[in-house]
Amino acid sequence: MEKGDLVAIYMQGEAVLFCVIGLYQREDDGEIIAVLAMIDPKQLRQIPLEILQDNKLDAITLIH
């Protein structure tokens, strides 16, 4: 599992989509922990990296 991976976790019988946004190792027991962000598939957007890098993202871009 790596940053950016999408994973489906079944909660109460329904698949919920998450994105891995980070990983860290706990100091006390060494267990590796994933930090997840819940994704609403209806809100999922694909935005070209050049738009983000050039800081050209605005509300109109997000709506379309």
C-alpha cells in the first residue's frame, strides 16, 4: 500500500472508497498505520497536474 492508492473498505455491508494519504510507523510498537481520506465517488475529479502546479485552480474548474 502506497500514498495515492484507492482502497474500498466494507462498512455496514457497503463499500466505502478511501485514498491513502500517508503512512507512519508507531514508535511504541512499530505497527505501520495508514492515514486515509474518505472519497465520495460522486465528488471525484481528475485535474491535470499542470493546472495544480500553475495554481490555475478556481471554483469554476472544480464545478466542471
